[in-house]
Amino acid sequence: MKYLLIITMNPTVFETLSEADREAVFAGHDALIKELNETGEMVGFAALADPSATKTVRVRDGVPAVTDGPYVEAKEFLAGYYMVDCESTERAVELAAKIPDATFNAIEVRPLMEPGGLEM
């Protein structure tokens, strides 16, 4: 079953980390990517740019309106994700706990629905 491991970032928290802590976060991502590639559980991953680069698009009455910034204004924002294919929710949670950001922010584990419908 496929899961999205969603990394939520609070920039205030990240800014308080030392340079060594930040380097440990990046090294932790490298280690997790290596593990997921070796186990065959990696489907994909991405780190997202700063929310200040975001555009939000709404179409009303056929007319697109574009605004700067994320859809939801909050301190926390979507910073990136891993998509994994593993055998159970427990394994997905185990992998989420290995994401270095989990030590100071939150990781959401969400199953992906199959293309055919609501069944997961």
C-alpha cells in the first residue's frame, strides 16, 4: 500500500536549530533515502520551496484569479513529502519516525487511494 509521509514545517522551530543540527537533518534525509531505495519502498520524494514562492489559483465563473501565498495562512506549512510503498500502516509510521524533521515538527502519514476508487 502506498502512503504519503507529509512533512510539516514551522520555520520558527527550524531557525532555532544549530548548524550542526541542520546538517544532521540533511544527513538523516540522505540516510533515509538510501534505506528506502535499498528496501524498494521508495516511490518518490520532494522538498518544496518556501511558501513565499507560492501562487494560489481559484477559478470562479470560468475566470482564474491568482493570489500570492499559500491557500492556508498558518505558521506551519507543507515542506515536503516522501511517497512510500510498504506493507502496513505500522511500517509507514516507522518510516515517518525516521524522517529527521519528526524530532522538531510533525509528519503526517496518509494512505493513498487507488486510482479505481475509494478503496485503499
